Amino acid sequence: MQTLNVDTLFTNAIIITMDADHRIINNGMLAVKDASIVWIGTTDAQDIQFTCMQTLDLTGKVIIPGLINTHGHWAMTLFRGLVDDLRLEAWLEKIWQVEAAAINPQTVVTGSEFAVIEMLKAGTTCAADMYWQYFESFDAVKASGFRMVNGPSFADIPGFEHRRDVNYKAAVEFLDHYANDPLIHLCIQAHSTYMTNIQMLEDILRISNDKQIGFITHAAESEGELAQVQQKHGKRPIQVLDDMDLLGEKTLLAHCVHLTDEEIERLAETGTSVSHCVSSNLKLSSGIARIADMVKAGVNVSLGTDGPASNNDLDLLHEAQIAALVQKGITKDPTVLPAEQMFEMLTINGARAVGLSDKIGSLEVGKLADLAVLDFDAVNLTPYYDLYSHLIYAASSADFCHTMVHGKMMMQDRQILTLDEEKIKAEVRSIADKVRQI
């Protein structure tokens, strides 16, 4: 009999692996050593025994891969509910005015930490962020133990003309500083093709190629954006990116609400991924992305919440439910995007979108131990006939009881372990008092 020394052992769980075969293991057991999964099987396995520092009996509970939020602006937790019921362009104008007055290193750190708490409580273990004050927010999130996808974001936004940290030299220095960190997965970003110029896009391409890192940007989010890009570049956003050689397997486009058939095919041909942010798109009246058509064409579609000032939460299960229902409604076909396929978008598709499918997105031996646990004894999840159905159509953030990132327990029994929730909440309230005076 083999004896394995591990750090954490989960027993008596249902394990949804999301591996290539989408195995579901009943009466399952999962062992974690350091940052990785070292064993998966059934609790009654006869050929192995464990010595472990911590054992969690998960009877009545389900282990899933940690959810992956592929698009957001974390520190906008500070502005949740501040600017509602406007179209994107008017909403951005007001938000940028507030940000120019309220954003500084400390407020971004507080807002980002608050977002991490909210995401951990909703089963999210990895998320992409696009915001200001990179050094400060990176250090704070790294200290918390959360997994982030982030990097310098090029933008030319009114009110931020004084910023000098968004240029080629500053971006390269920043990326070099955080290279090889196990929890920080670097990328290069642009706000959009209408808020950047050709020189910025050329710099981004050069950095992406030189550093072999991903590229993230907003694209084709609204009809107003299409008009702005047409006026600025004489073409549509996808064509601008394609002409700059910025489509491809390392590229992740947020939104993609307004795409032609030809543009969808081009994304599929180039291996470009899409982050679908349905709640934000609906709330800002931007439209509804044709993700059913994208999936059919072979585009890798993942899910993002966007910022909590335009969503207004960071609950990916809620996002998946809305996305699935909306597509069934607009296509008049209840068979499109079944629950299991939607759950792929939350997990392994999200990992592919941010270039981490070899590390996260499924529960397999050798992959990093990013996982979340739901209590399926909850009233809203009893009884169950199909696990995927409950995950998409019935579960919510309140059903998560444990969350682990990189082999470390981040939330246990709904208690956040690596951040002081009450202290950060008080700081957010204090910042909000100042925002109200702007």
C-alpha cells in the first residue's frame, strides 16, 4: 500500500473534474500537497493511505474547479450603484470623472481587496483585472493569495492625461518586475481601439511578442464604440486588431457584442477568445453578444463579470445563468448552451482564455489546487438530478463554503482567512463618504 504525505485531504465529496472526459467522482477524495493536486479518486480506495495536516469531510458537498472571471475592473467595487441606468458612453463619461478625482494607490488597493473577498465568496479563484495603480494593487492581491491575470493597460482617457506610467518603457519595466510570480499571470492590455492610437497598439504587439504574454482589450461592446472606431480608424474594431496582427490564441476580447458573421469566423480562425459579460451588456443597453453562434463557429467563449459598477456584482454563477437564459430566449431554441457547456465557460474555457489551461480550469493530478466547494444540502439545491443543471440554474454565491487557491485555504466555512473583511469594509465605507462629495 502506498502512503502519501499531503497538506490537505478532502473526503466524501462529489468531485466535478472538468477534465477531458468531464468525469464526476462520487464519494470522492482529493489530496493537495504544496500548491498542487497530487491524488484524486474515491474515498474507499484500498491501495493508498494518507498522512495529512488537515482533513475536511465534505459529505453532502461538491468540489468544483475554481471559477475563472476573465474580465473585470476590480476596484470599481468602490463605485457600485453610483452611476446606473445610462448607456455605455454616458456611463463612462461620468465614471471617468469620479475616477480621476477619487482614484489613488490606497483606494485602488482597498477596492481590489474588497473585490477579492467578494470573488472568493462566490467560488472564483482566478480573475483578470484591468485598472490603474498596478504596482500597489499587484502587491496587495499577491499578499492576499489570490490568483490574478493582469498587466499594464494602455489608454488615452480624459482626466488621466497626467499619468506617465502607460508607455512602452514603463510597461516593460513593470512586467520584468513581476516576471515568474506563481500567482501573478502577466498580460498586456489596451482599453480599446477607440481609446488608443496606432503607436500604442504597435507597442502592445511588440511587448506581447517579446514577452510571450497574452493581450486583453475591450472590443465591439456598443454601437457607439463602432461609430467612434470607424471615425478614428476608418474600420471596425475587429478589423483594426486584425490588421495590427493582434488577433490570435494569446488574445482575449471582452464583450464582442456587435460582430458580423465574418468577424465571428475570423475569431475562430485565429483562435481568439472572447469574454462574455452579459449582465453589464444588458444593464448598459449595449446589446446581446451572439455567443451561441460563436460557440458553434468554434470560438473559445469564457465569462466575465465586468466591473461591479456596471454589473453590479462579481457572482459568476449568476452571470452564467443569465447568459444561458438570454441565449435561449433570443435564439428561440432551448437546446442551445446547455448547463454543462456553460460550466465549461466558467472553468476550462476561462483557463484557455487567459492562457492557463495547463495549470487550472480542471481538477487533475499535477494541476494547481484552485478549487471551490458548494454545500449541496442547501434548500435551493435539494434534491438534485443533474449537477450541472443546479450549478447554472439554481446555485448562487451563498452556496459556497470553502475556497482554495494555489493549495491554500482562502475561505473556510464562509470565513475569509487571508484578508480582514471587516477592516476593508470600513475602509470602503470611508472612501464612499468622500466619493459622495465629488
